[in-house]
Amino acid sequence: MGDKDVGLKVKGISIADGEPPAVDDLTFSVARGSLHMILGERGTGKTALLEALAGRRPLDEGSIDSGGAAALVSGSTTPAHIRVLDRLLLHRQSRYLGMGIHWKRARREARELAARFGLEAILDVPVEALRPLERRLLELAAASVESPGLLLLDEPTSDLGPHEARQFLAGVKSVASEQKIPAVFTSTWPRDAYPEAEGVTILWRGAAPATVTTRECSEGALVERWTGGVGIRRAPTGPHLPGDPLLRAEGLVSQGRGRETSLAGLDFEVKSGEVLAVVGAPADGLTLLHDALLGSRIPERGTMQFLGKEMTRSSRRHRVESGISFVNPPHSRDQAIAEFTIEENLILGQTGGPPFARGGFLRPESIRGNAVRTLRDFEIPGASPGDRFRDLSQGDRQRIIVAREVIRNPVLLVVRSPAQGLSLAAQEYVRRALVLQCERGSGLLWLTEEPEEAMRVADRLAVLAAGRFVWIPVTETLTREMIIDEMSGAAA
């Protein structure tokens, strides 16, 4: 890359923010028209770096040279009530400030801009009603009007499915290429680098950063480089054969709300000792299916039976008492009580009798002993039974929730993206703990937005798109791209 092709040059920068520094002695460059990813777990300095690139944070050492003002793309500042067209007009108005606004021309240009980003069909939809991908594309469209010298995006794929993330990053690459500017985005997912990014800078806690090119480093090699050679692999499922059906669903139909895709007659069963993984985007039916399994939303048609008994309209409490346990994504607020202690959260829903209560009274010694054993067996160092749940890291919170549900030895586990957003080590631990329970004989229904996660745990795998299942054989040749193709093909 010649100097005249370089659109962003970062040389030896350090940003102090406690010990170790947020960013320490970082050097990399990005060509004009190219896309560069900053990869790192939370707390590795990604946001601090982006703020420095945007000129919003001073450097302690080093220099940053870019071709002009940076645009930091974020949807957080957009008023929720305004329409998509209004959002695009806001930027068009700023171009005519002091010259009078030619409204007819401004609206025409806004509509043309919307069409470029696939937003022409939702111009009258309020921003608050947009799907995450649509919101991201809207902010990208608005930022492109400003003709920035540098395009910055802070974890833009955090709430997107794999296919949506690929679609959005292709849009970012297109803007960068057309305007001949560098674009930089942060992510916690190695897969986001492919196929659009040319380079990746890896940040670690307390270690020197590294930069690689995607041309020379495959996704698998990138994961190994990032994790120090300990990649997440599919947990072994052992020699068992799936047993008797535990959960059977027939003809499930559930009407979507607003622009949510409806379930269009799902048929499936989950057997003891097997993992059935279902991959899909939330708005393509995954949330509707999850709600039906939780009992929070009753399907319009179809039936669900658990152990041969009707459960389509039963409450979540009844399902739990019947032997079903649920684990939701780590950010969910309905799995634990933040103000309670660890030992209190570990016995939620279990205080009606032995071993934690007797004769209407709680048994503190039994409750404390349960917490001590759980913290030891599930490897949660540094935590004590009396610690407040709110003071724990997200990874430790999820370990405690998984531990509570596994200790109950449920007949069936229903989990949804249980490792989402956790560190790689925490992801690995949570997944293995759940699959190990399956090896003990529980059935495991695993809902996820991540093809990689499904591939690592599944005995059987279905893609949920456009409200229907597409079954995919789980073989050694199965790839993430094959799953994504089914997701996008079924939704088309």
C-alpha cells in the first residue's frame, strides 16, 4: 500500500485508562475505499480507540492521520418518533443551510438515497418501529450524505443476525469504496471480518495488539490467533442414541405483530439425549417460537405436547413444574433478581419444600451449602454466596443461571442464545455445561441467531426463515455459509 493510497494512519498510539492502558502502542493503516475491523472482547479498549479516531478523546502517545472529519455512525441520537424520510431530510436540510431549502429537491434526493440503501418501502415508518438492520442502514445512509473523511462504526452488528450483518457490512464497504474513504468498525465476532474487511486489528487485555489481513488469515486462524489457540469447538455428544420424544409440536401457527414474520405451521420433536438447534433471526419467527415455548404467547393453531400431555396453553410455571427449564440470553432481565444475593437467586422457584424449606420456613444452612457447592462446581472464582447478583460480571451471572437450571436436572432444557455477548471463555463454559446435561439424558432445544453456535452443539439442525423450518443434515462438511444461504434463501 503506497502512502498516497493510505486513508488512515495510526502510529504508536497509547490511551491511558487505568492499568493496563485501554490502548497501548497501536499501529495500523487503512487504505482509501477499504474496510477495517477492530476485534476484541468488551473491556479491551475498542470504544476508547474509536473515540480517539473520531477526535473525541486525547492521545497519551502517538499520532492519527486521516483525510478529513470522521463520522461516527450511531442510531442512539435519532428521535424515535420521526419517520425514515424525516431522518434523511435532516441531513439534506443541513446542506442548504443559509441558502434556503428547496423542499421538492430535498425530498427527491432523500428518496433516491433511501432507494440506494433499500429503505424506499419504509419511508413513512417511524424510526422506533424499524428492525435493527433497517435502523443501521438508515444511519449509514444519513452519514454518507456528509461525505466524511473517515467512517467509524461502534459494534454495528451486535444485534444483527449473521446474514443481516453481512448485508450491512457490504453496505458499509460500498459507501467506503464509492467515496474513497477508509471505514473502521468494532466487533466481538471474528466472522464479521469476512468477506468484506481487508484488515483486522486484534485487541487483548494487557497484551500487545496485532494486525492481520483477511487475505492471509482465514476465519479459523483468526479465532485461534485471538484466543491463543483455544478455539470454541463443538462439545462432544458421546455415543448415546436419542431416546424417546419429550416435546412434540404439530402445525404451530402464530401470527406475527407489525412486520414480524408469522409461524407458518411448524412440526418438530425433541428427544431425550439430543440437541435440536434452530437457527433464525428474531423477526423471522425465532421470537414467536420462543414465546410459544415459554408460554408467554399462545399459538393461534397447532399443539404442543410434553411427555404426552397437552401443554399448548399451559403457563410457564406449570411447564417448569412439569420438568422444563429455560435459559434466556445473558442480557435478559427475567432470569434473576439483581438485588438478590447469589444464594437467593440459586433457589428461585424452589422454596416450596425440601431441600431449601421445611414446614413453611427457609433452611439457611441448606441454601448456603447449595451456593457454596455451585460456586465451586461451576468454577466461579472470587464470588461468595452473599454477593449481590448485580455486582457480578455478565459471564458469571449467566454461569449461575445455567447452574441453577442444570442442578434441577430437567427433563427438557429450552435455551435461547445462552452465550450471546459473553467472553469466549464464558461462551465455551456455558455451552459445555448445557450439552453435558444433555448427555445425562435431558432433551435440549437450542434457539440461536448464530450458525456457528448451532454447528457446535447440534445433533439435528433446522433453519427458521419466513416462519418455516428448513432441515439441514449435520455432517462434517456442514459450513456456516451453507446455513446462511438457507436463511437468506428461505426468507427471499
